[in-house]
Amino acid sequence: MRSEELIQPRPEGPYCPAGDFYIDPLRPVARAVVTHAHADHARSGSGHYDVAAAGLGLMRERLGQDAAITARGYGEAFRMGPVTVSLHPAGHVLGSAQVRMELDGRVVVVSGDYKRDPDPTCAPFEPVPCDLFVTECTFGLPVYRWPPMERVIDDLLAWWDDCARRGMPAVLFCYALGKAQRILAELAARTGRTVHLHGAMLRLVEQYRQAGVTMVPTVPVSESARGRDFAGELVLAPPSAAGSTWMKRFGKASTGFASGWMQIRGNRHRRGYDRGFVVSDHADWPGLLASVAQSGARQVRVTHGDSDALVRYLREQGVDAAPLHLPRERDAESGG
């Protein structure tokens, strides 16, 4: 059989013709398999959803309490027409999954978004052997190599302490789903200090707590008395809050941004942050190469990012690699 029977690009998103379902569709379809709960992957309005059980609570937040959702355990095989489908950990955020599809002995794996670094908030990436591997490449350049998270947390705690000595708040901008919870969980291994949260993060953090993820104590910024001095406090907020009237309550705060894009020093200066912390929920260059190699795939298709460098490198290694152009509307929440 040809790979096109298992995966092909359509205006609605990646489509499996043999099983008649879409993966992370851009618009409502009859049946969707959704890899994770970021808003550029999980969209409401489809007739039925198949998702990983570990992320069911987050999916309900995104898709609505009345959405028709079937929660699948990792590795649980189910049928979509003649296609055998299963979901496997992607290590991206809580409940993130790769989609494995098998028909007539041929296996295609669509990675969704994934990372290879350890993360206490979600199941680690599971290499899945396949004939064709569809990989993301958000950070598909050799310059992107993530530092150990322990070193990042060292730097974050030192910044927080320095702000306390200087009598100012430390406001850290990070994406509300995945990044914020990972930082809160990493901090829990080092400190018991309370962190203040922007309102956009509250329900998502609570979903992680309900899933059993240990994080430092948190309180909503909104529960603090008007005019409160946040000097010496750490505040987490989504990037959209930067420059908003919400920031006025913190006076002369020191600001930081946690993202893989902070690997490039100039990005921090262009965006006007005082500090940049390299924290990503995506695979870096070594992680991409390791994932392709561990899949054992003879064919690789590359999506979501600047694919040229990765495709060129893989071809030089003798891999049948090519870009797979898929429609996508990237959401700021999952951008790095």
C-alpha cells in the first residue's frame, strides 16, 4: 500500500483516507483525532474526537463539556475503518500524543508537537517504530540546543532573589498551557515559595493539579488587595499580558520570558524583556535527529517550522525526507 492511503494534506488538515478521519483539523469535521489541547490543535465543532485519556480534562476545557469525546489510553489500539490507530506519549504537554496508524502491515506515525527533555508534568516521549514518520520541526536549526532544566531553574531562582533584594516584582511571561505548569513543577523540587498567577492560567493549572502533578503553591493575582506591593514576588503571566493595563499594578517590575526562542539572545532584546529563560515544549535539533533515528523510518515528512535544514540534513544521511505542507494557524500559546 502507499503512504497516501494513511496520511495526506487537505485544507482541513492532515487526513487519513483509509480511516476517514482527520488529525488536529483546522475546521469542524465528522471525526478528529486530536494530539493535545493547545488551541491550534484542539478546535471545537467536530462531530467526534478521539484523544489521549491523560489529557481529557484539558480537552474538555478546550472543546466544551458537551463535545463527543472518546478518551484512549496510551498504546490502546482502536479501529477507524480498516486502520488500526493508537496514541503514544509525545512529551509535549499533559496528555499530548503521537498518532500511530497501521494498514496492511505499513505503519505511519504523526508526531504532533513533541519534546525529548524530561518534564515532571507529562509522560515522556515514546519512540514508535514506523515506516513513515511525520515530525514537527518548530526548532529545526542546529543552533537550538536546550540547556539542562536544572541550570535554567538555578537562573530563575537567582533572578527572583535578586528582584527581592531590589524590592521589585519578577514577572515571568510564559505560555499558559504546558510551559507555566512545567515551571511550577520544576520549582516545587527546589522551593515551597508561593507564585502569583494571571487569571488566564488558573483553570489550566488546576487541571494539572487534578491530574496529580505536584507544583509550588499558587495564588491568583486578582485575590491580592488593590494597591498591594508585589515586591519580591514571582508572577507568571501569558505573553499577551505584556504591555497591557494589567501590568500597571506591578510598578517598576523586572520582566522575563520563558521560551525556546530565547536561545537567540537578540530575540529577548527585540521583545523588550529584561531576562530570557530557555524553556521549550518542543524538541531541539538533537531531539529531532534522535527521534527520527529511533523511529527507524525510511521515509520522513517534516511539518510546522522551517523544514529546509532538517530535510537537507536527513537527505545527506540517506533518508527519504521531504516537507509535508499542512495548513496551520499557529496559536501564540504553543509557539515555543
